[in-house]
Amino acid sequence: MELFDSLKFKIVRRNIKIAFPEATDARILGAASRLKAEELMEPILVGNTEEITKAADARGIRVANFEIIDPDKFDRWDEMVESFVARRKGKVTKEQAEKTLKDENYFATMLTYMDITDGMISGAIHSTGDTVRPALQIIKTKPGISRTSGAFLMVRGRDQEKYLFSDCAINVNPNAQELAEIAAESAKTAALFDIDPKVAMLSFSTKGSASSEEVDKVAEATKIAQSLAPNVPIDGELQFDAAYIPAVAQLKAPDSKVAGTATVFVFPELQSGNIGYKIAQRFGGFEAIGPILQGLNKPISDLSRGANEEDVYKLSIITAAQTLIED
């Protein structure tokens, strides 16, 4: 896909280090081997050295080519424990920290926090909570962002159509402020994929055609988002057809700079976002790439447990590219 050719060009030979705490999984090893061979990043395999070596041998992969960080042999363990205790601001003791950091996701997240790696990918054998929880406790959200969110890149026809759908993965019912933050972060994510961000704040109403608390929330979120990202075209509330189809936009929102040309679609809550991207995927023939976690200080990515090697490969490229986003 042209999309990934573009992303590869951005990250190749930059020596971006991404931690993989599920390094005995065949899918992870296969993807890591491709990524390293193509010089797209430096995959850091996290785990027991002997177990990783055994798993790699079974795939015909030479682990001598990789940097392996074994938590049981990590020479900066004491520093990591102290750093974790400080980051948790008294919520854990040293003893509790030592126990927590035996968890591979917490350990790998701390590698990123300590700038040993630039990002982390997990989720092939762990739940979303197991991946996201350490990220929220350690990496935390960017200043001015109260919550992380999950966007899907929707692609159809060799990149002739590219859109971003958000939030489709994390926040069940964001309030107006949170929805506005999601919109602003989604615009940055879209730009990473060479999508000119025109953000539609979606609702079942267009410019006051219906009245309810749900509509009021989206209208308020639109105003806040416009103040957070004044240089980005953001408009709402808009129904999907008004946001997507120029002829409908002319009828329903003729003065809008977004209606009919939207490229970023922000859903008002998780139910509609999750349903929306899956309808586009199954009925519309779009490839849904994600979820891409937004709003964190450093990129942490969550794989689906049903992911294949190609999914790992693609999300790794996206995660490495996220390290280049400038606030």
C-alpha cells in the first residue's frame, strides 16, 4: 500500500527502538525479523533470553541479530524500580514496584519511559487493559489531554480513500471536553498519514436540526475543539451524510468548511464509533487499521489477540512513525 510506503520512507534508518514484550510469540518474531531486515526500526525483544532463543530457532530466526533485554539480567533494575516508585508518587512501595515490574508489559513500558526504547507494542497475547493500564500509569497523557483515545485508519482502493475514525476503542461516553481533545489529537494522527485533516464532529443532528443533551454535547465539544486546534477545520454537529456527501452538505450545512469534505470523523461515544468503523469495514470494504492509541506522551500500541504477522508488522510501522509527531 502506498500509505505504508510513505511511512516506511519516514522511519527507515532512523534507528527507532520499539520494545516487544511478547517476544516468544511467533507472530512477533516474524514481524520483528522483517522490520529489522528492512532497517525500519531496531526491535528490542523483551523477556527470558533462553525462551526467546528457543522460540526464534523454531522460526529459523537468528536472535544474534537482535538486542534482547532480559528483566532478570537487566543492569539498570534498581534505577528502574526507583523511577517507577517516583512516577507512581507514593502509590507503591519499593517491594510492590519490584513485584509489578516483573510483569513484562510494565517492564517494557518503563523501558520507554526511561528513553531506553522509543515506544512499545503489546496485545498479541495480552488484553487491552494489560497493555493500556501500564501506559496510563507510567507514560501518561500529554499536557492538556485528560484521556487517551483509539483511532482507526480506514483505507480503501490502494489509498485512494483514506479517513480517520475516532474514538472507536477506549472512551465509553466522553464529555464535551474529552471529545474536543479527541478531535484535536485525531487531526494530528491524520496528518501523520498524509491526510489533510478536516474534522467532522458527528451526531444525529446537523446544525440544530434536532435538540437533545447528546446534540448539545457535540455542539459544545466542537467549540472547544476549535479553540484547541484553531488552525484545523473542525465543524459540528454534523450527521454523517452531511459530513461525507457534498450534495447533502449543500442542503444541510452550506456554510460549513468541513461538511461534504470531511476526512476525520469523531464519533460522540464508543457505541457509535465501534459500530461505525465495523460497518465501513464489513459493508464498505475498507481496511481498518488500529486501534492507534492517541494522546500519550510516547507511543504505546495495542494489538488484537487475533492479529497475524502482517498486522504486527503494520502496527509496528505506525508506532515508529508516531515517534515523529510534533506537538
